[in-house]
Amino acid sequence: MAKRLYMLVAALVMALSMWIWVQHIAIPHQQSESAALGIPRGNLSDLYPRWLGARELLLHNRDPYRADITGEAQTGYYGRPIDPSRPNDPKDQQAFAYPMYVVFILAPTVHLPFAVVQKIFLWLLVIATAGSILLWIEALGWRVSLTVKLSWIILVLGSFPAMQGLKLQQLTLLVAFVLAACMRAVARRHFVSAGILLALATIKPQLALLPAVWLCLWVIGSWRERQRLFWSLAASMSILFAASEWLLPGWLGEFRAASAAYYQYTGGGRSVLDVLLTPMAGRIVAVFVVGACLVLVWRLRQAGVDTASFRWSLSVVMTTTLVVIPMFAPYNQVLLIPAIMQLVCSIRLLALKNRLSRFLVAATSVAVMWPWLSAILLAAALVLLPAPVVQHAWTVPLYTSLAIPILVYALLLVGRNMIVDQARTKLI
């Protein structure tokens, strides 16, 4: 009982320190830098361009992919349209680079002022992020105390990926919740519901594609029992595409063009591997990483939902997604939650396996804990030093951000046999 209480207190301290770092160090530094360089700052809500596109389409029958909508989105997001002639202006055009059917999710909000939508959506994302923790725990088949659940919820909400997602009102947090709900439905053998949820998660195709491929391969492992998942996914995607085509004929071509443009003006759509290596080497390695993932999960395609093999497959698929998607924004790392949970419950066994495993356990632990530990130190420094001095070190908690997905992926692979061979998994 005392250990669980200490865990809860530690989680609160870490979350509070991260909040102080974000609110009193990172954001003030960015605000002062923007003022000095003339970088525009509007509502800075990633929801706004999507909401604006949905509103204009549903209420005024305007094509959300058009350039004039993009200009209006920039005015709200940045405070003014961005100017290519200004070297310090942002490159992200905030265009409507989403599948058309995201409009159906946002439809209930189009009659409301965006200021109201912002507040509603913020609390929706907080609830969804907290709820995703409970869903992942159920999907992984763990029975844990209320204190442990609260500790995980506080830690995740108090992590930089979640805070960044909440600040930016990123739909990634909503997709993470939907994927967690999908995996819980699979774990409970509610395959029709799982297919519907997986289809909804494709509003961010880059996050849902690999999980969808994996689940289709897994369905093949026991087609007679699991085929309802495939047919549910196929039917749901067909309905979404047909409804989108009825709403805006030719939308798919416009979406592809908007996506291609997005990757160009944001720097080519770089993945974690592209940044750590080079764009060419990163793409080559990504092919091998995805190929290895698919081979491994194919070998485990017959595993039941209540086995360690299935849970390992879930973790490695989510982690592989983070390693190879053409975006390295920290908020995407909320998808690492099931993998980190699985590693936490196996950490003692992994630390005893061999030198490589022990090294990866240590490196991964340091990388994951570093943002909180450095945030604690910077929060404490605010008491002793002037805020502008401390703000110069605002990037310190981000030092391990790129390394986290790579280390988690490597540890999952190295510890595969040990994790898969466990008869039962128990969360600490």
C-alpha cells in the first residue's frame, strides 16, 4: 500500500513539474522569440483548420481543400496569412490535409463559435487521454489497483507528448483513444465494434495503417472466428468513402494532393529515422523495420487475444508506427503507451537477460524519464534564478524525444522471446 502511495505522489510531482516547465518556461520562451522575430501566433489550435473546413463545407458548400479556405485557416491559426517572403514565418500552411470523412466527426460543432469548440474539445481530449489508459490496461489484460490506474493516468496526462497534444488540440489524442478502444474491443472479441473503431481511426491514416494491416493478418490466422473484424472494417471504410464522395465528389484526389503538398512544405515529411540518419537512409531502414514487423506478427497471427504473443504484437506494431511515420512530433508518442506498459511489467526479467538487454533497459528508462527529471530541475531553478535565464534551457527536456521510439522498439525486439514466453503479465 505504501509503495502504491509513493507511486501516486511521484506521479503528481512529475506531472506538476512538467506543467510548470510547459507553462512558465517553454511557452514564455516561444512567445518572446516569436515577438522578437515577428513570428505570427493566433489560436495555434490544430483543430481550427479542420473545424473551419468542416463548417465551410457543411454550411456554405465550400471545398475545404481550396486555397481560399487555407488562407482563412492561416488567419485563425497564426493571426494572419503566412508570407513566404518573410524568412521567419512558419512553413506549415495549415491546409485541410485530412480525409473528407473527418467532417462527420466535427459536424456537431460547426454551428458553435470556435472559442466554445476549443473549450469543449480540450476537455474531450483530456477525458479521452485518461480513458485511453484504462482501455489499454483492459486491452493488455491486466488487473491493477485504482491507485496504479490513477498513477498511470497522471503520468500520461503529465507527459510532454500529452501536454503538447492538449495545447495544440491535436486529433492524434482522439485517434489514440479510438485505437485503444478498438484494441479493447478486439481483446473482448467484439470484432464488429473493433472494425468500426479502426475505420474511424483512419482520419489519421499514417497512425492507423499499420495497426489495420496487422489486424487483417491476425484475422487470417483464424479466419472463421475473426472474419467479422475484416468485414466490419471493409464495410465501415466503404460507407465512409461513399458518404464522403457524395458530400464532395472527387475528394480523394484533392486529399492526396493536399497530403503531398503537406509533406513538401513541412520539410519532406521526415520520420524519426530520417532525422537520426538521412532521408535516404531513413527510408531504406524504414522498409526493413516495417518488413521485420510484418514478418514477426505474421508468425504470431494465430495467437489468441489473451496471450502474451498478441500483446507483444500490439506493442511492436504501435512502436513501429512511431518509428516510420513521416512525422516526429512528440504528441504522436502517446501511441507508445501500451509498449511502455508492457516493458514496465517485464523490466526485471529483461534486466537479467543479457548485457544488451540490460543496456537497453537502462537507456530506455533514462530516455523515458529524462523529460520529467529535467523538468523537475528546471522548475526548481525558477525559484533560484530569473525566469529569462531558466528559459534559455527550455529545450533540455526534449533531448531524448527522438531516441524514445527507437529504444522502445529495440527493447521490444531484444526482449521478444522473454515477453512472449510469459504465461501471465502483471503490471507493477
